[in-house]
Amino acid sequence: AAGIGNIEIVKLLLNVGKANPRARTLNNGNTAAHFAAKNGNEGVLSELVRSKKGDGISILKEVNANGDTCLMWAASAGHSAICLEIFKLFQEQRYGENNNFDDKNDERRRMKEE
């Protein structure tokens, strides 16, 4: 479900406790976050990180057998929006949802433009 971007199925599986966001494939250790990032599924990636069962930062830091994170997969697939989302999720998981970093960055940009 994560790989094909079916966010409704991902939500359902996470909510009923039938999905482990940290589960890995047997052959190379990829997680659902790897597949969501590679395929540009921003909503799925967000759901996995914010799920009740997962520690969001650890989901983002998980590496596969090659040492690749979901950020590396998103970048190699050219998904800049997913890369940005991953940075925002790290920030949110580390500092909380209402951390005002975006507001401060917007303010700095406006000051530079003036």
C-alpha cells in the first residue's frame, strides 16, 4: 500500500494495528518509508512517520542493506518535494508541530528581499 501510494489503506492498516511502519523487506531491508519516498508518496510517508506505532525520527533514519535512508531514495528519484517533507517531518518530530521555524525562515527571506 505504501509503495503504490494508497494512503487510505495505509491509514486503515495503521489504525487497526495491522501494520508496523518499521517492518522491512526480507531481501534488502527496505521499509515502507523507503518505498513511499522513492515513489513520491508524500501523504503516505507523513502517515507512517506520524503513526502511533512508530517513533517518527527512527522511521526516517532507518537504513536498508545498502545503507540508504528514505531521504536518499527520494533524492535519487528526483523527488525534491519529498526531500523537503522529510526535513519538515524531522523538524516536527524533534521540536514539535508548532515550532515556528517556517515563520522565522519566511521572515528572514522577507528581510533579505528588502
